[in-house]
Amino acid sequence: MSRAPGIYLKGQHRIEERVLFDTELHITGGQWTCLLGRSGVGKSTILRLILGLETGGTFKGEFAASDGAPLTERISYMAQSDLLLPWLNLVENVCIGAQLRGETPDRARARSLLARVGLSGHADKKPATLSGGMRQRAALARTLFEDRSIVFLDEPFSALDAGTRADMQDLAADLLQGRTVLLVTHDPAEAARLAHQIAVMSPDQVRIWPVPDSAPPRNVTADETLKCQGALLAHLRGEAA
Amino acid sequence: MKASDILVAMLVGLGLWQAIVVVTAAPHFILPSPWRVAQAAYKSRVIIAENTWVTAIEVVLGLLIGTALGVATAIQLAMSKMAERLMLPILVFTQAVPVFALAPLLTLWFGYGMGSKIVMAVLIIYFPVTSAFHDGLTRMDSGYRDLSISLGAKKWHFMKRIQIPQALPSLGSGLRLAAVYAPIGAVIGEWVGASKGLGYLMLLANGRAKIDLMFASLIVLACLTVVLHVAIGVLAKKLTRYAQGTG
């Protein structure tokens, strides 16, 4: 993995005649940036735009990596749904990127990554036999298998129960250390725990929100985490009103 | 469907048949009794078996070739927008031509042997298989597409690793239809011109006023279709289980 670059984006995104957002965003290299905002404000659109996926609109502006190299094939992506292929076992699911590019997959590495996410006993099982939390851990192993310096996470933990979600957050924070991570989330608590940088998005601007001084992943019960979470929630509610 | 249910349904059917024969007092050359048909079937068992074998081969070969062509066409259509634009209208148009109307022509081109019947079966199942599989290939969770793009997937590998496996249940539905249509195609082909097969035997028996033999052939043909339907049903279930990862 090369040194993780930052990403800069500035521009306007329209869906037909409606302006979805007109904004500027800096994502710091090698750190976690959490992108918050009301539903429909275009958080996922920013992520999809940079990934080169269909956004249903047109973007006028620019985005680039801080080191000037192209972004394509340097970003791995994890969504809310685990997107595991039901007919493949976990090892094959973790290697799917290599298979889809027509490369020979390194199955031993896939197994060791599954072990790192705590699924060593399940490597040969199909996704249908596993719980939602286990499936999302397998999806994290698939993301790690790509070993890319930038990782985009689109609400990957939002469908999990509270306990599993906290475990997944710790695991992801640990395993994605040193990479440039953009996490799109609805959850102020998640942002307060995980972010080096919190960006709160509204249609006309991205506001950088102060984070606690301690390093993430922060203790959920620490005063500063709770305070940050509370203030964020109040802000988001104020915006919605 | 439980075996006991099927048995009861068959007994009810036979009972009704016998009742109609008794009530209407129809002569045996119009409506033979079940018992008479069973006797005729036993007496002509060798000739029925020979002709069943011919029809079965036509149907199975027709199914195999039609499925292979349908699968290849569906993949081609799903891979290339251009092919889809050019070929879909042609495919739909060919469906407007009743395949039965082509039977005499096919007999002229492919002869009185098995060839024309196999072509008939292929033609009749080609569209249902193509259309069901093509639907399955193109109707897909957009999340898989997004993931594949982010992983730098190549088109053909995406087709092979994701599109085809997830479309297998749809192929199964197409095959279920094909299993019902293929015998129809083969028998119509035999009616138009043949020297072997159950359709030929039915016409022959009819011409010689052996209505009991005609009924026996018809029942064997129905049994053949049911066996095929059940076998394809098992296969279709397997395809679905595979795609869901529960097999």
C-alpha cells in the first residue's frame, strides 16, 4: 500500500435542474473523515462521484488526489449491504475482486484476512449461514483484500444491532489505520467515536466540526465523546427544523 | 405435489372416464374404456416403446440444443447493447409467426426423419429460454454492479462470476416452460410428416380406427411430458438453491 493521499473536491452537482450541492470538501490523507448531514443532501453522491459510479445527475467541478495521481483503482468501497455473493463461500467472496479482474486470487491471504476479522472458522461457509454482523465482517475482509490506500464506507454499520455495530467500528478503526477513510453516516455517535475529522454537509457548504482531542476509536462513555455526539445531534436537528 | 395426491387424482380421472363410457354407452371406436386402452397398450407395448424412444430423443435433443442456443443468445444480448437493440425486435417478430405454421416447411427442409422434429422443438423453446434468461441477466441488484466497478471488474468476468450465477433461477423458470413446450413441438412435427414417433403412431392408429391404441399413445405422451416436467423441476430447484447459497 502506498502512502495514503488526501482528496479535494469542489463543484456543483445537479439532478436535472435542481442543485443537489455546491460545495468544497477536503479529505485528509491517512485519516478518518466522517461525512454527516440530512438524508438527501448528497453525502452518498459525493462518494459515488469520486468512485466513478452512476449518480443520476451531472457534476461540474473537479476532484483529485493530493498526490496528483489518478484516483481510479486506488479506492475500495464498502456499502450498507454486505454485497456478498450467496453462491460463493467466504474465501471466494473475499477474493472476488481478483476473480473479476481475471487475476489469480491469493486464497491464503484471503484466509488470513478472514482470521483477522474473526471468521477463521467460517471461511468455507456460504453467507446465508451467517449472521448480519459476520457477513459485514466478511465484507470488511473483502475490502482489506484489495489493499488500497483509500477506503470509502457508505453507512456500512447502520443495519447492525448496537453491540455488533460498536464491535465492527473498533475492528474497522484498527484494520483501516493509516488509510484515507471517508465514512458516510447518519449516526452522530459513530462520527464522534471514529472521526479524525467530521464534515457536516448542507446543500451550500460543508462545515468542519470540532472533534475531541483523544485519538479514535474513542470511548463511548467518555464525556468528550458524548458531548461531541450531543452537539452534533442538536445541530442536525436544528438543520432539519 | 405428494405421490399419494397424484395417485388419488389419477384414480378419480380413470373413474370419471369409465363413468362417461358407461353413461353415454359410446362405442369403443369413439371412446374406448380405460381397460380396453390398457389392453391395447399391453398388446402394442413394443411398438409404443419404440416410438416413445424416438419422440423422447427428439424432445431431449431439442431441449438441449434449444437451451444452449437460448443461453448463448441471452448472454450475447446482455453483453452488447448493440446486439440487444438489433436482435430483440427480430426475436419478438419471429414469435409472431406461429411455429406450427412452419412445420410443413421444416419437413421439406430437414426431411421426414428426426431432424425436422428436433428443429421444431428447438424453435418452440428458444424464445422462452432466451427471454427468461435475458431477464435474469439484466435484472440485477445495482449494489453488485457498483461493487464490481469499484473492484475494476472486466465485463466478461463480471458476466461469468456474477451475472450468470445470479440469473440461474430465471433460467430455471425458462426451462420449466421449455419442458412443456418441447414435446408439443416434436409431436406437431411428427403429425406433419414422419415415419416414427408417438405423434406418428397416433395418426396411424386413428387412420386404422384403432382408437384404443391412439389413446394409449396419448397417455404415454402425457406421461413422457410429466416425467420431463418433474426432472426439469428438480433441476430448476437446484439452480435456485445454488444461486441462493442454500444448496
